[in-house]
Amino acid sequence: MNVSKRIISVAIAFILNVGVGFSQVNEYAKPEWGGYTEGEDGFLLAHVFNWPEDGKLVIDRAIKPREARLLSEPDKKIKIKLIEGKLTILLPEEAPDTQVSVVRIQLVPSDDWANLGRYEKENTELKAPARNENRVVFMGNSITEKWVKFKPDFFDDNNFVGRGISGQTSPQMLLRFKQDVINLSPKAVVIHAGTNDIAQNRGPITLEQIAENIFSMAELAKIHNIKVVLASVLPASSYSWSPSIEPAEKIITLNSLLQAYAKKHKLVYLDYYTPMVNAEKGLKVDLGRDTVHPNIAGYELMEPLVKEAVEKALKKK
């Protein structure tokens, strides 16, 4: 074994033996063939020191694999089967010419993808609205969530209910729309979505697909006799968490789709964009904490706009 391979082998063996920082990995029984370390989010790495003679690599049944691949052959999937009750990765019988082989295992997601549990307690504790009560739910992302935290009196005084979740995209909001909006029996809903989709928080998505998700929320609300306010996406020149994306023109296009849909279906379109945009098609510096999120001054500008839009929606027959 050359020096570099020996160093790598010793380093990995040390990690496998002491389990430094790998709480999830430590829950798995240590196999005879090597051990596990955590890969990037959603992946587990199996380090194979002792290649099984028949190619059958038995892994812990507590692991929930979606697929597996050798790092040395990333384009080729490896079959995973239950054989006599043992979860088995079917490796090639002949081991690669490497000191340590690594199998990259993609795990079945175990997280609450749409964060359905975020407002479960609050929804349970929220009393049913009185007969003539004009409850309004705000469905959105971090802009909505921070609004409630920064200006709680604005929501309390106007019977507004905030249901924003930081980082969320339109398909996530659509998935939780029933429990976080419809089940709360509001008279109206303000839907504010789209910027995190453009930032590709959950992967690539077209502007048309984003719009369709938002339209679907509006249609669900309409079926349940809930008045709809479609809010424009706020201007943004860049995303600090997704620097390769250039959002300015995409936001303009998405807003035009939302406005056209609102006009066609006689819904209220709430234009936050126009009074908040600067000459570079981004968020005005004096209205933002960054290039995306409003500061207190930004929210104070938005407040009369949303109140006017809600009042207009509630008057619609």
C-alpha cells in the first residue's frame, strides 16, 4: 500500500471506529465489512474494507435506502434486495482495485417535506371564527413569517392569521393549504408565493409551474367560499443563498402571470412590486433587510396595501 492510501485508510478507520459527530450513523450496527459515515444531506456512505466474496453486502435493516452506487462508478445503480430477511446491496463479485471502496446510498427522505407540523399546535388552539368574523389567513414564506414576528399587533388588531414558513416554495404551500388555510374557515386568504421557487430552493421549476401551483391554491380557496388576494412577488436583484440565480426578470414575468390570472378570474391582485422596486429591478435599500426581505419600513409600506386589497376582496360577490 502506498503512503497516501495508507493515510486515507487510517483516517477513515479512525472515523468509523470513534464515530465522531455522526449521531445517526451510530444508530446502525457496525458491520464486519467496514462502516458507515454520513454523506451530504440525504446520503449515507458505506466504506467497504472487506469486500464480500459473493458480492452481497449486508447493511443494517434500520437504513432506508432509495438507491445505491459505487463512487468509482457513479453512473451505475446497484440493486438492493431483501434476501432471507437481510437488507443486501448486490455488489460486483470482483472488488475494484482500490484500498477502500465506497458505496453511496441515497436514503428515503424522513423529513416533513411540506412542514405540515409547523402550525399543527396553533391550528388546534385557534378557535372557530364567530359568525360575522372576517378572519384572513396569510399563506406565504419567510416574508410572511417575519411579518408576524416583527409586527404582531398588525395581525392581532386586524384579525389576520399568519401561516408563513421560511424557505417554502409553492408546491409545499399547496400541500399544506388545506390544513393551514381552509380548515381555519377564513373569509379571505392572501397568497404570497414564488420567490423561493425562482431561487430553486427545492430544485428546478418553470415559471408556468410556479404560477399553476399558486392558481391551484386560489381555486381551492374559491371552492370553499374563501375570497382570494393574489400578492405579487417582491422585487429581488439576487439571492444570497442561491447566488447563481438572476431573479429580477423572472419575478416580473411571474407577476404578469399572476396579474393576468387575477383579472381573468375576477380576483384581487395585490401589487407590492411597484412601490418597492428600485431602478435596478431590485428591492429598494431603505425597504429591505437584504435584497429579498423587507425591514420594518418595508412592512409598514405593505400594511395599508394589503388592508385595502383584503377589504376589496371581502366586498366581492
